[in-house]
Amino acid sequence: MVMVKATQVEYIGFSGSETAHVIIWKLLDKKIAKTICYTAEEVEEQLKLHAWKFDGYEVLSDENF
């Protein structure tokens, strides 16, 4: 067994960019999934890729969190 000290562990992903937008995907009037986006361009890209799969969506921006 190998013991690792907490000082040797590198944490990844906890102090990254702040979320700018969240897309809530809806199907049959239920909120079933969400996508986290960091730029407006990323929101447009995700909508083009995934909007056809769902009945609707709601985009929340960082002002609405």
C-alpha cells in the first residue's frame, strides 16, 4: 500500500473559468439535462448541435443565477 500526502495531490478543475451560461434542455415539459457554457459563442454552438433533440430549451446567463 502506498500512502500519499495531501500536499502531493494535484487538484484539477476546481478553480477554472466561471460559468457564463447554462442551457436547460426540455423534453415533454420536463427539464432533463443541462449544458454548461463559458462564452456566448459556445452557447450558439451547443444550440446548433443539440436543439433538434429536445422539445425546447432555456438559456440562463450569469446575471440570472
